[in-house]
Amino acid sequence: MTEPRNALSKRVLDEYEAARASLPPGIVTPERRQEAIQALAARGLPTTRDENWRYTNLRSLEKARFAPIAQPVPPPAETELPGRLTGFARYTFVDGVFARELSSPQEQGGLMVRLMRGTHGSAGNQAPAGSQGSAKQQGSAAHAGSATVFNLPRALPALSSLPEARLALLNEAFATDGAVIHVSGTSAEPARVELLFIAVAGADVGASYPRVQVSLDAGSRLILVERHIGAGTGASFVNSSVSVDVGHGAHLTHYRLQQAGARATWFDTLSAVLAVDARYDLLAVNTGALSARSTTHVQMAGAGAELVLSMAALGDRQQVQDNFALVEHIAPRARTEQTFRGIASGRARVAFNGKIVVREAAAGTDSRQSLRGLLAGPEAEIDARPQLEIYTDDVRCSHGATAGKLDDNMLFYLLSRGLSPEVAQRLLKWAFLEDVVSKIDLPELRRQIEHALAGQMADAASLKELL
Amino acid sequence: MLKIDNLHVKVDGKEILKGLTLAVPTGEVHAVMGPNGSGKSTLANVLAGRPGYEITAGSVTFEGRDLLALAPEERAREGVFLGFQYPVEIPGVNNVYLLKAAMNAARKHRGLEEVDAFEFLTLVKEKMRLMRMDESMLSRGVNEGFSGGEKKRNEILQMLVLEPRLAILDETDSGLDIDALKIVAHGVNTLRSPERSLVLVTHYQRLLDYIVPDHVHVLVKGRIVRSGDKSLALELERRGYDWVTGEAA
């Protein structure tokens, strides 16, 4: 037994010990849970003394209850959920557990989706590990509701050993359900899946642990929409973990929308590995939560892999939106394009820490970073921080980072056309996000996101007329 | 319509307008000409309400109201339009969004309903044809990637859509080739009416061949030093600004 690093780690351990017996064994094996909690105890939870955690609001961890929510809460009505996207299979999770009544699975060629637990409270019904191979009938697994340790068609990468990915260990230890998405074949149409995570219960009741594993076989394609929303007024504690494996020549388009409730604490860790010629379009829009931290770690493991990472983050009032992204170029000739646009209003703090590491063997790497922050309040804070570590000569790396206020000339131009200062400012903030929003290829989703952004920018009515 | 009386304006502590007096009655087109640095653009910007100009003395009334007491957006809604010398590019703000928002702001001010979407587009497209602008420009960012001439045509397009009571065009002719100048002038001329006044701020007489003014004023060192009819512009063209700057000194 490892000695916990501090009082907080001790509490995590204690809560784990207390909850251990009730944690469903099918989602993560008891051994892996034990390893994760030990590793976490040894490393300790992050503190603001950790270089890459200094912008996060970690006080929220002190108050959190780490054991998962034991009693399911009533899910919200279907009408409260975001509109369904045409052609997408939807899987909804309430407080981290699959909610069949709010889901609409759909058979699609080459797509296999498995829910690790199935329904609320049905942790039994064991099937032996490895009993379900990749030949499983498409789509049907979505209804299986079995608690199985999956024998994934491809080994998922070990959890990132990065200190920044520590909170994924917390998810590993406490996870109560999860979605496993596997795509094979080279169908002309990409598979389409939407994952909707709804946090309802407050942190005083317990934590919610969304968990997603995505793997794409060679040449396959998937469009994945992952949304996190809040229902009710609870101050939820959400800690999600997503692992992504994009195979040879496969293409994953991944939209991530963080629209957690206004009082929520939201942590998220995404680890992705890209194979030879794989392409990963990752577009995140973060507007929700009182305190949010998103950690992204992408490994360019295959030659010629391509990553387009775009992120928009909005903070207002007391919100903290902290984002850390590490892209590791391991194999040669891979390409990264990173765009960040953040707006901080009120007393909010919005941070993007974008680190790119180019390893010795990654000759011919091409990486571009464009980080821009907009200060829209006298007490707001923007931190846009590019970091480059290069261990080889043959690279093309460009980066730019700016943080500034709205352009006075643009503002005056709009006023001179009769727009009120409020509308003019909102319009310019809107325009500022264009580099990210314009990359959303699904018109339906784009409209939803635009409305969410307009809503976040308060007084939505004046902007909505423009949409 | 517009009365400027003994206007003194400082920029960065330096006095640029030094007692400018000018009256533009309703339905008239006035040209304000002057050499570089005479205060032409300062005048245009002060009338539109751009921040950074310190008014130390004098008054400006627009239809009997104190124009200087109004915020820039209120001036616009009351019907004052500034055609910018250097229109700014605003990527991400769609041209058509801006036009519609501007039009609705003015309509709301007058207690009118918002413009019907179909009527609005029909109107805008008609005015675009007049300005020989491609419809694809509507969905582009405001002035984004526009050439100098396109930007100026876009200014006039906005003016035609918004139908202001008083338009101040700041060096709208600068940077235009002769064809673009004719298009711009034609656009401006369609707006001339007995209810509307125009102030053309320009360095050269050339524009006035196409938009014939009722009165011409010469601005030198922050004051109107000479006023006359359109022949004054021709005389200026012939004799150069030295003719009047010499007198002003």
C-alpha cells in the first residue's frame, strides 16, 4: 500500500476503500482500479504548484466527493435535451450511467457501440472476458446491457503516464459505466455517433465519471459528437476520461461540447494515438461549468498522421476555463494544426497551454499553432501559452499567441452604423470565434453551437436575430 | 440641417479645428476641400462621434439638436452617416448581418417593425446592382479581403440601404480609378433629394465633376477660409491650395 501524498489523496483512498465493493467489476477490472488508485495516491492530486495546473481552480477538488453517485437520479425529460442530429445514433448517459430511454441506437455499417453496464443498477449478468469478439453483430451490442470486460479488437494505449493526465486515474478507479465505440471497414459514409452526458446530481451526492473508448480500424471513418450538459441546478462534479485510437489511414472527426451546468466542476482527460496516415479533427467548444479543466494528449505515433485541433473557450462571471493540450510528434512527417480562441469576460479566467514536443525521430514534422485570447472585461484574465520542445532539426513549427482587447476601430465602425455598444461587442466576440466555428462541417450541429455561444454571450436575443 | 458654429477640436492635445463655422441646409450638397492636415478628416470623425477628439469650444446642431451630446450609435439612428476614408475589415462579421442589424437599429429607433427578411434582401440586391457589386460579397466578412475600391463601394452600398438624412463622405474618392469613381458618384447621386444633405470631404476636385455640389468650402488650418459655388473647386484645381493657404497665413 502506497502512502498517500497528502490529506486530499488520503481522502480519495478512503472513499475508494469505502466504495470499492459496490463498483461494478465489468467496467474496469478490480486490479486496474487498484493500480489506478495506488498510482494516484503515490502521485497525489494536482496542486497549483504544478506547472501545468496553475490556471486550474483546484479548490473545487477539496470540496468534491469522489465516490460515484450511488442512487440514480431522475433523468431530465427528452424535451430538455439538445435536438437530435440527423443520421446520428445517440447514446445518453445520466450522471455517468447509460440511460436507454434517452438513447436512440442505430445500425450503421462497420459501427459497433457497446455500453459497459447497460442500465441503471444492472451490474450483474457477467459474461466472461473476451467472449465477444469484433465479429459481433453491428449495433446490436448497444442493446446488450451486459457487463463485460471487453476484449477490444485493438489494444487501447495504456493510460497516459503524464502528470497532467492524473485525473484519468481517478476516472479509472471510480468509473461506473462507459461507451466503447469501434469502427471497422471502409464504408463510403462515415459512421455517426453522438454521446450525450448529462450531469444532474450535485457533488454532495457523488461524482460522475463519463468514460469513452474510441477505436477506428484502418481506413474507417467516424464522426463523433460528444456533449456534456447539465440538468437542474446542482453543482455537479464531473471527471471524464476519453481514449482515442485512430488506425492506419482512418479519419475521426470529433466534436466535443462542454456545456456543463453553471455551478459544475468539470475535469476531463483525453488521450489519443494516431497511426500512420491517420487523421484526427478534434474540435472543442467549452462554454459551461464554473470551473473547468480539459487535458488533451495526442501522440502522433504514425508517419504522416494529421491532427487538426481547434478549440474555443468562453468564460464569464467567475468562470475558470483551463485547457492544456500536449501534442507529441513521435513519427516522421506528421502534421499538427492547432487553433485556440478564448474569450474572458467578467472576472473569468480562460487559459490555453499548448505544448508541442517533437521527438528525435519525428523528422519532417509540420506544426502550426495559433492561439488568441480576447479580454472582454476589466477583471478578466487570458493566458495563451505556446510551448515548443524540438529534438530534431528537420521541422517546420510556427506559433503565434496574442491576448488583447476588442479593436477600437472595428467597434467604432459598428457603432457608426447604429449598433448599440453591447451588440457591437457581442458581434465582435462572435467574429473572434469564427476561426473555430467555421470548421464545424455539420450545419445542424453548427447552428446548435452558434446558439449555445450566443446564449453564453448573454442577451442572446440581440444576436439570435442575426443567426 | 447641420450647423457647425465656432468648433474647436483637439487631438492628443493639439488643436486641429480652430473655430470652424459651417451651415448645410436641408437638400444641399456641400463639398469641404482642403490640403492634407487641414482638419478634413477630423471634422468628419467629430461629426460621427469617434472617441479621441476633444471638443474645447463651439457647437454642432443637427436639425436643431445638439449633435455632440449624442453617442455615435444615436447619431447613426437619427440619420447621420459617415462614409469612412479607411473602412475597417471585420472578418467574421458578415456584410449582410451588419446591414440588417444597422437597418433594424434605425427602424427600432423610429418605432418601426423589423424589416421583413425578403424585402430586405430584395432591397440590398437592388442596391448592389447599382454599385456593381457581386452578391457573393454579402456572405463575406465586412470588407474582408476587399480591394480599396470595393471597400468604398461597400460604404456607399451601406449608405444606400440605410438612407441617412445627412451623409458625410470622407475622401470617398481616394484610391478609386475612374470607373469606380463613376459608380460611386452615381450611387451618391441617386440619394440626392430635397430632404437629404450631403457633405463631401475631399482633397481633389475630380469627384465634384460627377457629384456637383451646391456649395464648396475651403478648409485650411482648421478654419473655413473661403466659400463659393462649384466654380471655386475649379479655381482651386487651377491655382492650387497655395492660393488659399497664402491668404490664410
